[in-house]
Amino acid sequence: MSAENSGRPAGLSRPATQSRWAQGWRRLALNACPLAYLLFVAGAVHQYSRGSAAVAGYVILIAFAVGWLGACWSAWRGTSWWFWAWCVLLAALTVAELPLAHAAAFVMCVFLTILAVARLSLRAVPLVLAMALAALLVPVAISSWHVSLGAAFGTVTPVAIPVVALAVFVILQVVRSSQELAEARAGLAQLAAENERIRIARDLHDLLGHSLTTITVKAGLACRLGAADPGRALQEMAEVEVLARRAVGDMRAAVSNYREVTLAGELATGRELLRAAGITADLPRAVDVVDPAHQELFGWAVREGLTNIVRHSRASSCAVQLSASAVEITDDGIGSPAAPGNGLTGLRERAAASGGVVDAGPVQPRGWRLQVRLEQAAGA
């Protein structure tokens, strides 16, 4: 079946397949390197066995090498049943090699140690100790091998088995720690990307929502004034052009995470927005009462509150009140929609980040109130 018919581009599948094969061959070569130590066992077979016994000893070593590679391959593929089957075969071959290579056959236990620690971790300790003790005591117990206890203590294999086990354990812990660190970094990168997406969505809503509402109101006012007062209509449309250009700049600033919202600026643009919408505004002229560190948050609150008033309230008047710890926007309209929108959600997130809370709800006998309050400042 061709790449086109299968729906899988050949240019993409072939390099991936080649990469997997290359990685498999590298792993195979890496795991084949320790097999060089079996030459020591082969030398012992040549020393202690003759004729058919020597041939059997060499065949066992070849079978052991194949079994070792098979066990490693099963470990890569995650096939547990085949892995343990290969391990049982390797253990049987080790026992079969003992009469032919004598004490040198315990070198094969080093390979079994690597497999056991790699799969069982600390649970392999009893097996490691058993193999180390066997490498130490079995040559002494078989009198025909002529190995004394002192000579057994002087051999490398009883010490090599626990040392190799410890080295494999440490290496595996380092590898697992590196993998966990890589996964944690990937998780943090994904979380950062998600937070950035939420930030951009929130900023675009807050920035463009206000600008587009102002543009809509001013464009409508220009249409109404077109015949009666053409000069005023042209002035309103010129302001619409300025607002549109500012909206484009706000959008770019939001995407690049550089946006500047000031309380004084929002009060000034809000006053113009309310005038164009025909809503009587009672707005403070000065913002000195608010700490500079909190003026950006209060600016966002004023922007959201006044935008919602123009969009939804059908109010005839509104007022903004400032204090050191709170900003409050009220109107005499019909209130906001029953379901809170993204604007209030974003404002709550901003307030929470600054240690504040948002209260929004109807007031009696008519109207709506939006308040952002800094609890830390109020407590101070």
C-alpha cells in the first residue's frame, strides 16, 4: 500500500521508523558491551574442561549471550513474561556452566544482578546477597576445585556482585530523577502556556470590550447627529478613528504582555464614554487617595463597571467612589445580566492576585453596584 493510499506521508513515517531502528541498534550495542566479560569465563572453560565438555562450555556461553540480549530487549519492550523467562534461562545456564568453568562461572551472576536490580530495585537485595554468598562459599565447598576460604575472599566476583548492584541502583535512580524532572518541566511549561492563553483572553476581553463599546456608542451618536449637527458628527467619527487605532495598540500590547491601565486614564475615557451614551456621570476628579500600587487594579474595575453600565444597564446616571482600599461603581439602571460574564471573572482573578475581593449585585430600590475591595488595606 502506498503512502498516499494509507493516509500517512512517507516523508514523515520513514524518518520516524529509521529513528526507532537506530535507537534500537544503539541500545543493542550498548547492552552487548558487557558481554566482553564472558571471555574470562571462556578462559576458565579452556583451563578446566577438555573435549566435548569444553565445547559444551562455549555453547553455554553463546546461549547466555543470546539470552542476555533477549532479556534486555524484553525489558525495553515492557514484556514482563518474556523478561522473566529469559532470566530463568540465564540462571539455568549459569548453574550448567559451574562444572565447566568452576568459580569463574559466577561472573555470569553479575549479569543476573544487573537484570534483577533493574527490574526489582531494592527488592532485589536478597537475590544479590544470595549470589554474592554463593560466589564466595560454593568454590570452597566443592573440594575438587581446590579453592581455600582465603583464596575465595581474594577473588573479585563476590565483591563485584554487590558493587555492580549498587552502581546499577544509583544509575537508575539518577535516570528516574532526570525523567521526573523533565516531566515536571514539561508540566510547568504546559501550565505556563495555559496561563498565558487565559491572560491573553482576559486582556483582550477587558481591553477590546471597552474600546469596541465606546466605538459603538460614538458611532451611533454620530449617526444620530449626522443631519442635525454635521460638524459634531464628524468630530465623533474622528474620535472613533482614534479609539479604533488605540484598540489595535491595546490588542498588540495584550499579546506581548505589555499593557498600561491607569485609574486616571480610565476615569477620563469613562467620562467621555458616558457622555456619548447620554448617561449622567459623577466621577472623581482626583485619584490621589488611592495608593499607586492599587491604581491599576482600580482602573480595571472602573473600565469593567462603566463598560457594563453602557452595555446592559439602561441607566440614566452612575457614580464612582474612591477610597484608599476600595472603588465602587453604582448606577440606577436595570442591573447586569443574570449570568456573570468573562469580564467579572477576569476582574475577580486580578483582585485575588492583589489580595482583594469583588462584590457585585443589585441595590435598592433600583440599580447595580460593583465594588472592588482590598482586604489587606482595609485591615491596615
